[in-house]
Amino acid sequence: MRDHYDVIVIGGAAAGLSAALVLGRSRRSVLVVDSGEPRNARAEGVHNYLGREGASPAELGAVGRDEVAAYGVEVTTGRIVAASGTDGDDVDPVGFSVTLQSGAVVAARRLVVASGAEDVLADVPGLAEQWGRGVVHCPFCHGWEIRDQRIGVLVTSPIGAHQVLMFRALSEDVTAFVTDAGLLDDTTLAGFAARGVGVVTGPVREVVSEGDRLTGVSTASGEFVALDALAAASTAEARIGFLEGLGLEATDQFTGDHRYASALTVDAAGQTSVRGVYAAGNVAAPMATVIASAAAGTQAGAAVHGDLVQADLARALARAGAASASASA
């Protein structure tokens, strides 16, 4: 690991490695710092990723690391604990310094933040243990694998009704566990009835498993409902604590009055509000699938390279002007 790079990419999953690939192919010096904790680590496979359908997250990451290494990108395992701005020069005043958990300090001209998000789950015993296996959240990511099975949907907010209907399209045996009767109106409940969705109202006491297999849920009333899978929404919190020194903060994301995530705000190219800091993937788009995160990383990498091209041009013109002035003197 060197002391200075053109770009440091924070995060080594789909978004970060895609940004690094573009930058490596553009002959930029790049360091990827990967904590080894992708958001989808517990999933058996990545889906809807054309050409890599069903690959495990670990397999996709290993292939990506090999691909970027072929273009001179360095990947190190570690965690960024702090980041700050540094002085560049009169032509390109942008620069950054990051500190790794190991104590190493590395500088770069630009940063790409692809640190992802952390899923915060409802406080139900047994839920977290089955997350990514018997407990799923996305019908596109996991729906095919649980089609025609007994599916429960944990409804903890009004937008949970949409999730119920999405999973109803995959199975005729769907039960909505509505934790509070005030969450859904009569029209929504009538729609459930019309689609043959069962409704259990009241708190869920526990997600029940036998070994590694989810078997159902028990309710506060003492009822046990046998299931093969349970869908549950999470709150996706952007992993950006290390950016405090740059003044970057996550913005709450809402659907109606329901807060479902926090995320960095970026423009179409992935540029944040801090010049020279770009972001891609779930840290900026909590609902993005893996392939969408990879595409955002590609876009951010291209934008960073274009940014550096302009800075290099400005520096070359400044040097040419200085040389011309010296020769004239």
C-alpha cells in the first residue's frame, strides 16, 4: 500500500469494485479499502444480475477483485475510521486523507464512498438470526426461491401492504402479520381479502426455527402459524460515520410519513455536496439492487476520471504558462 493514490474507493462490493474497474482501466492509481462486510453477505445468491445470476456474494466479490487487480488496482482488507480534507495545490485544491483502523494514513486526490448500508430490523426475537435465509425482504431478490410456499409478511408500517401484495403474486398461501390494527385501512384489508391473503393482527412474539430452518411465527396471543418463509422490511442506515470529518451527513428517506432509510445525497454522476467526494451503491440509493449498484459505481468511476482529466489539463496549462513566462523573461 502506497502513501498516495489518485482515488481511494471505500467499499469493495459491487459499487466500489465497479468504480475501481473503470478507474483502473483509465490508468488511475486506485486503492480499494474493503471491510469484507457486504450488505448481502448472508444471501445464498445474487439475482437479476445478468450474466452472474445466482452467484454468491462471495463469488461475485472474488471475481471482481481479480478483475480490478488485472488493471493495477490495489485492494486491502480494512476499515476506514476517519476521513478529512487536505490541501491540494493552486490548480487542484482538492485532496483527502483517510485513516484505517490499523492506524495507516493514506492520501488521495478523490474519494469514492461505496460503504453500503446496514439493515436495522424490527425487534422480534429470532428475526435477525434468519435474516437473509428464512427471513427475506425483496420479492425480486428472493421471490422465485420461495414461490408457491407458505409465506408470511411482517407488516410494521402502512407501506407493508405493498410488500404483501408483491409476495402474493408469488404464492397463493400468504399471511399478513399486522403488528398494529391502525396501520391498514379498510380498503387495504378488503384488497387482501379479495386476493385471498390471510391477516393476523397483533404483535409477533417470535420467529421460530428448527436448526437453520424457519418453521413459523408465534404471536402474542399464543397462536403459532406455520410458515416456510417470512418477509420483513428493514430500515437501511447508510454506513458513513467515518465521513464526519468531511461534514457529510446522511439524509432521511421517506415514503409518505414513513422513514425507511438514510442515504447520502448525490447528483446523477454520484458527486456529493463535498467537492471531490463521490458515492455509489446502497450508501446513496438504499433500494438499489446489486446490478443497479454496480451501474452506479461505473458512473461514479467515470465521473471521477473526468474530474481528474480536467484537473490534469489545468495543471498542464498552468505549467505551460509558467514556462512561457520564464522563457520570455
